[in-house]
Amino acid sequence: MAYQLTFKRKAIKALQRISEPYYSNIMVAIDNLRDNPRPHGYKKLRGINAYRIRVGSYRVVYNVINDKLVITILSIGHRKDVYED
């Protein structure tokens, strides 16, 4: 079962600011979430209903809705900045 990906506006803007080769690596990791929304190394975040994966020094924060097979990418950013709202 492949999940559908949706992106928050904040995540799209952050992704546009990331340069190569990080951009390509992040896009591959996000695309892999379609088949496995909880890959090896994922973490459940405390305080919000979300997960995160590591892609080098960057983090992808996302939400999974299992009954609708939807993954929403909430934010993408460098590890020192991604958790600040």
C-alpha cells in the first residue's frame, strides 16, 4: 500500500531553500516514506502527533494518517532549527 504525500506550505518553502546534494537526499527519503512511513531510525516526537526522520544534518517532521493512507510533511530543516516554531 502506497501512502499519498502532502506538504504544508512551510515545508515546501524550506525545501526550496535547501541546496544540492542535500535536496536530492531529502527528496529520496521523503519518497521512500510512501512505502514505509516508519522506516528504520524514525522517532515519535513528544508533545505533538508527529514523527521525524534524519537525512544527514537535516530532519523531516511528518504526520501519518493510517486510515486514509496520507503522510503530511510538516517541516523540513537543519537539525538545530527544525523544532523551533
